[in-house]
Amino acid sequence: MARRLLTTWGITCWLVAGGYGAATEASAAGGGGCQLAGTATFAPNGPGTANTFGYSFTGHLANCQSNQAGAPTSGDIAAGQAVTESVPLTITNPDGTTTTQQGTARYQEPKSTGTGSIPGASCAAGATSGTAVTTWSDGGVDVIDYTTQSAAAGVALQGTVVPSVTLALVPGSASIAGAAAPASYVLRTTSTVFAVGDGAVGVLAFEVTDPTQCNTASGVSAAGIDGFVGVGTEN
């Protein structure tokens, strides 16, 4: 049975002109989408005169609509964040034996990266890639690998829902003092609405607060991102 679905998730960053037509066309075909409002932060430098940069972002997805019954109407999306997860912690006892107790630790999502020497008034030209995590209002999670392309202040993205992403332990973050937490954590796609292999599109606006940073080596420190995003497939 054919399944056609295009609904939402947000992903941030820049990149390519011409994406608006593709995104709105996909929305019409699949029947849904979300509005994204978010913020990107950059480290060790942002887009400017340097050839490479790194970034993380957070955003909220609102007014989501879908042709899939029961699809969530809102959610949050992020990349490059440190998140707290429930994991088994190993405790070393005074006699040298070990015991295991459930606790929490923090794990780092991979930072996204970009390339392109892009001075100017908007800093928005070049290409980026990364992995974003969408947490829906119904508790489902989608892990999305994406790439972006931009020109001027317009950003277009393409992505794919993937099975999982591996996060690295933040040292010293175990909830039990002295306990050892697993060195990594596998965050998996659990959404029952959006399947692994579904595609994603987005058309976003990149909003630089201080355009003068675009002409420096350190580049932009933060930027707002707003626009339309959608995800889905046709089988």
C-alpha cells in the first residue's frame, strides 16, 4: 500500500536558493509541514572570512499539519547539544568489586560543520552537513542526517531519517559520584509516524544580528533561523 506523508521536522542552518519551490511542492504533495523558529550558535568560529566553521542549534516546531492520522502537532529539534540519558552506571566498591545501578549521564550530540568563505552582509553562502534530532510532542524521536546549501539569506536543506546517531559521553557527568558511565550512547529513531528512509526538505531564513561579524575570521557568533520544514515519503 502506498504511503504518502510529508509533515515536519525542522532543521537549521543555511543554504541554497531554489529550495522554496521544492519545499512548497513537497508540502502540497504530502499534505503537511511545520513552522520552525530557532537559534544557531557557532564554535570554534562561525561563517565569515574563514573557510570552515562549526555550529549547533535548537528550535521549536509549531503549527504542524499532516495527512497522517495522529501525527504530532509540535516538537523540538536540535543538533550539537548535550543531552541527559538514563544509563547503567558502574560503581567500584571499596573491596574492588563492582555493582551496576541505573542513573543518568550527559552525552554530546555531534556538532554540525560548514564550508565556504562567505564574507558579506548576510554570511549565508556555502554548504553544511550534520545530524539533527527531533523530539515530537507525542514522545517520538527522529534522527535526521542532512545537508544544506544557501545563497543570500535563503537556506534550503535536504535530509533523510536514519536509524540512529551515536553520542559521546561528557566526562564526569554521571549522576552518581565516582561511577563510570558507558562511553557512548546510541540515540535511536522511535517515531511511529515518520519512518527511517523518509526524506526532509526545508526553506529557511538566516537572520544575522550583527552583520559586521560576517567580515571577520571569528565570524558570526549566533543567528536566528525561521521558516518552513517538512518530512515524508512516497512509496
